[in-house]
Amino acid sequence: MKQFLYSALFFISISTLSFSQEAVEKSAPPAGNAAVGDYYGDNVSTVSVDKAISVEKLELKFKDQKKVENVAVKGMVTDVCEKRGCWVTIKTENGSSFFVKMKDYAFFVPTALKGKNVVLEGNAEKK
């Protein structure tokens, strides 16, 4: 009976160790300052940078449609998610802000991006 009890205890210990969770690092924003030419997510092509429109022009496109695909928008970052860098707000010419969220937390931007001019490329949707 003792041998059975020790064997059961041994197998329970082994199964507990094998199913214990590994230490997983939480995603964090890129460290350091955002330098000119840095990119986060996929690289933005020079063609997109040259064709980037202002937030105001994007707002005009939203009068006709709810979603604009493959658009590049330029502007100054006024705020960044402090914890992860998972969203930014862009300043418009009329003083209002434009909120940008990285879909499905696919990538993060540095929290030092505040006050920098950026070009964002992707799909825009008005909600």
C-alpha cells in the first residue's frame, strides 16, 4: 500500500510540474527614443510617405464612406498609451484629436513618440 501511495504522489508531482505555466514576458513598447526613419509594424514605403494625407483630408473621405483602405496619414502625435504604446492620438489642424489603435495589438510604438511627426499606413474606419 505504501508503494502505491508513493507512486501516486510521484505521478501527481510530475504532472503538476509538466502542466505548470512557463514565465511569459508581457509585451512592452519599444525602448528608447523614436528616431527619424524608425518604423514599427511593417515598413512604410517612401511612396506612401510622399502620398500621405493630413487628418483633415481623411475626414473628408469619411463623408462618403465609413472605411478607407490602404491609406497613409501624417500628423503630430499628441498622446501615446503609457503602458504599452498600443494607441496614439494625432493632432488635427482644427485642434481636435484623431485616435489610432493598433489592430489586435499587432505592434507597439515607443511612448517617447509624443510630440513627433509620424506617417501611419493602414486601414481607417470611422466609429
